[in-house]
Amino acid sequence: MAKYSFEFKLKLVHDYLSGQGGLRFLAKKYGFKDSSQISKWINAYKELGEEGLLRSRKNKNYSVAIIN
């Protein structure tokens, strides 16, 4: 299970984007030791929208290529 829910990440990103606080303020408000994780979520949201905040760890399927 993910440490932080999608809803929590989305709320935090919206708080930042709506001007309710800077990175350090929000990190302190929500109990983070620094703002690096929040910054990653904001960048992911800006780049990919809400999908950027979804958990991305999935089993990857690799095709088998036989090289002679």
C-alpha cells in the first residue's frame, strides 16, 4: 500500500498551486522533514496531471528477444 494516498497528494499539490503556502511552509504543516517529496509531486502533476500522482510501481512485462 502507498504511504500517501492519491487524495492527500492532490490536496497538497492544490494547496501549493492555489497559493496557500510555499514548499517549506506546506512541508512543515504536513509533517515532512523537507520539501523534496512535495516538489516531486508538484512536478509530476504539472507534467502528467492527476495521473502523475498515481502510484507507478507495477510489475513490468518484458518481451523476450532471442539474439543469435
